[in-house]
Amino acid sequence: MGDAQVFVRTATCNADVAAFFTKWLVDVNDGQSSDGAYFDVSPATTGNHGTPAWADAGVICPWTIYLAYGDRRLLEKHLPSMIKWIEWCRVHSTNLIRDKDRSGDYADWLSQGADTPKDVIGTAYFAYSTRLVAKACKVLGKHEEAAKYEALFQEIKAAFNKRYVAADGRIAGNTQCVYAMALKFELLSEALKPKAAQYLEDDIKAKGWHLSTGFVGVSYLLSVLTESGKTDTAYKLLLEDTFPSWLFSVKHGATTIWERWDGWTPDRGFQDPGMNSFNH
């Protein structure tokens, strides 16, 4: 589920995946718990559920497929389960902060030397999924529900800023991931957006123009930089071929995305074979 929500927009660009995701989203719904939590993997049999960024695929994927193909039927079919997930998050939060019941809680999985607080990720995704539910309601003409969930998004945003964002725009964790999420999910005031974008660029520069994000932050980096007027930095990241970078693996023979940035390195060889996919 985490992989799916990170990759879904790229998938729609690379191939016609409408039929696949239409079918798979049925599996996602079928695996949802009775109280609203999605499992980490779909089709689901057992395991962790309610994990931030993984469970949120139950909202992000139907919305993204709708954006790509304009098929309102997906939203009509999946909106009830999307709402159940938001309400589950509300119940499993403290004052709208996702500080409990996060199950697998993988953080910014496989990041490189950057420790993003897990509750920051959980709260950010709670806000993002809530905003997408509000948008889905609006598309379907459910204006009261749209207003309800937009108001909830604004409340979560306020809680996020009160807990995690300093007056100068620094965000708890101070990682590339937190700034990418905050900008992508529209969690900052207009005044703080440029500051957050600058902190993001500064961190990339301090790391020798390298990324440090794992599964959660990686998909937002280039678009956030571009939308913040930092396209040159986005291209530096994209074209970097020393570790860690996208082209490091290509330089060493990769033809598909590796699970780990360090799936193989010249100095250490192969990573743990228990979890080291070269076709992820």
C-alpha cells in the first residue's frame, strides 16, 4: 500500500493502469477493517493496519486514478471507505495529532541518515487524506460533506502547526521529508512556504546535492522544489549519480527502481537479502 500510493501517479504516466487499479482498489476495500483501518498490504489477509502513509493509499490511490482518468465511478464506489479511514484516524488521534495506534509505523522508510518523527508523518498524512476526501465529496456534489472535511483539514493543519512548526518555519525533525510533506500537503501559511522551501534546498545543498528521503518523502521532492521556484535544484537532484541518488543505481546497471538506495554499493556489496528487491 505504501509503495502503491507513492508510485501511482508515475504509474498512470508510464502505462494504462486504469483496469489494474480499478480491480486492486476492490481488494483494498475488501481488506478494510470493520472500524475503518486499511491494512499495510492489499489483498489483505493479516498483519499491520492503520499505518501512516501505507493505509493512506486507500484515499490517495482512488483520488489519483480519478485525476488521471476522470472516472467518477471510482470515487462513488470508494468514498464511503475513504471516509471510514478518516474517521478511524480521528478516533485514533489526540487532539488531531496522530500520536497513537500507528501499527507498523515505518517512518520515512529506508531514508538515509535522516530521522523524521513518526507522529509528524502520521499527522501530515491525516491532514492530506482528509483534504482529498473533501475534494472527492465536492466532485460528487456532496457539498455538506465537502465542507465538513475541509473544515476538519483546517483543524488538523492548525494542530500540526501548533505542535510541529516554529515561528521561523522550521518543522520538527528538520528533514527533507518534513519540508516536502508540509509543502505538498499545503500545511503551511503562505508566509512560511518560501522559508520551508529554502530549508529543504539548504539541506540538499549541505548533503552535497543529495537526497536523504525514504519511501515517504521521495515522491514529493522534485515537484515541491519545482513548484517553489527551485527547478535548478530539482534537476541537480535528478541528474546526480553518486550515492544516494536515483542515477547511482542506473550507473551500476539498474533497469528498475531498487527497494533500497544502497541495494548494492561498491564498498559494501549487497544489502540484506531478506529485504533487497531490485525490481521494486
